[in-house]
Amino acid sequence: YRSSLAPPGRGVASVPEVASNFTRLGHIELGKKTKADVWLFDHGGRRGMHAYVGSWVVPCDGRGVHIVNVERPRKPTRVARARTLDDNVSYEDPVVLRIGERVVLAVGVQACADRGRGGLALFNVTKPGNPKLLSFFPTVSIGVHELDVVERPDGTVLAALAVPFGEDSG
């Protein structure tokens, strides 16, 4: 395969060409093969732009959400991981938004192979290099598969969660 994203000889595996108008600016290894969702958030000021990269890999290893400084796109740097203490989970669909004076990361946590505890994890990522777990809301079934978070004009923050097989949990 030929790829405009990974020029030959640059140490990155070739992938099929998706579009000829893409240019690879940078690359960072985040561990084993991971299927993940990415959320970009501009913290502004000195902190700048960060990518929040979820992790889902078989078998689950609880790697958490990788926080990558992409202010210099040619030299991305992983600055931290946001994770709960459970290794038997995946972290999917990160969403980051400013709520008042805080920047909050919401992420769906899914249990793997009937182990682990699924739910919604909320982290304070105002300082992206030092994420702090704010709260964990356990859910029925395997956990949260899809989510979105919004702040209404009156300041109320709502999280919409898709919980697979939740209706079967009585």
C-alpha cells in the first residue's frame, strides 16, 4: 500500500491511502494496537491544544484516556493518562468541555469479559498533565458505549449515555 499519511522509510507502518489531500504532520505511539475515539480540546493560553484518545484493545488492559499535547503537531507529546483503578475496562468516547472554571473529561467506561465495572467517569483536566478523578457513576450491564455531554444556557450540564442491554437489567 501507498499512503500519504505515512511516507516510506519513516518508521510508521503503511496504511491504505484514504485521500490524496491529507498530509501527515506528526505521529505518537500510544502502546499496543488500539481502537479509539479522539476528542480535541483547546485549553487556550500556555496549555494549548490537546487530543484526548480513548483506548479499547483486546484483552482489555485499563490503559485509560491518553492525553496528548498537540500544540506542536509535528511533535505530539503524551502528557498523562486519565484512568480509574480497574484494569478490566476500556475507555470509549471521550468528551471534553469547560464547566465553569473547570475543564472536565467525561468518558464511557466498559467492563470487559464480565469483569471490571462499567459506567461514566468524570475527570478534572483543567491541568491536562495532571488529571484528577472527580466521580465515577456505575451503570447496569457492561457500561457506557456512547455518550455526549452538553451545557444548557441555564448552566445545567447533561450527560446522554447509551448503556447496551441496560433495559434487560430489570
